[in-house]
Amino acid sequence: MADHNLLTLDKDGNVISTFTDIVLKGPRGVHVTTLGQVLVCGETGNAIIQVDIDGKKKLATLANNKDVINNPRSVFYSSSTDSVIVGLASNYNIMVFKVTEAETK
């Protein structure tokens, strides 16, 4: 398998879908929000993407090289601050992106 896949598993560990995108090269951190939105880090692809709840299609690219993301390792959405928090492996920093109303729809 290529190193840019996201596998969605059922509760028994069976693969129910495979999503592939070049920006997911080196996928690392995954976070599922309380609303079922799936956020995934592509560490060596330097991107954070949002995938639909079924793990079948990309809904948005939340951050990439243009946002000076370098080696994202972890991702978390905070509903209390409407922010996406990203941990970076390259410099041990944390980046915080404020989510605007237009991005949440």
C-alpha cells in the first residue's frame, strides 16, 4: 500500500473504506470531532485535511505549506475556541488556526 492512505475500520477492525490523497503522504494524527468530522495530518505532505465521516472523500484542505506547516504530527479541533490545534514534529511547536463560520459549513 502507498503511504498516503487513510483506512476506515469498523468496530471489529475490518477495512470498510480506503481514501488516498497525495497530500496525506506520511499520515500521522487523526482526530474525529464530536460532529463526526475527520481531520488528518499528512506529515511529509505538510497538510491537514478534512475527510467525510465515511472516509471516502476529501471535504477540505485546512492547512498546507502556504500556512507554514512543517511536519504536522497531531491535530485536534477545539469546539470551545473554534480552533484547529496542530502539533509540529519539525520544531516541536504548536500552531493554532481559528476556524471561521464560512469554513464550518
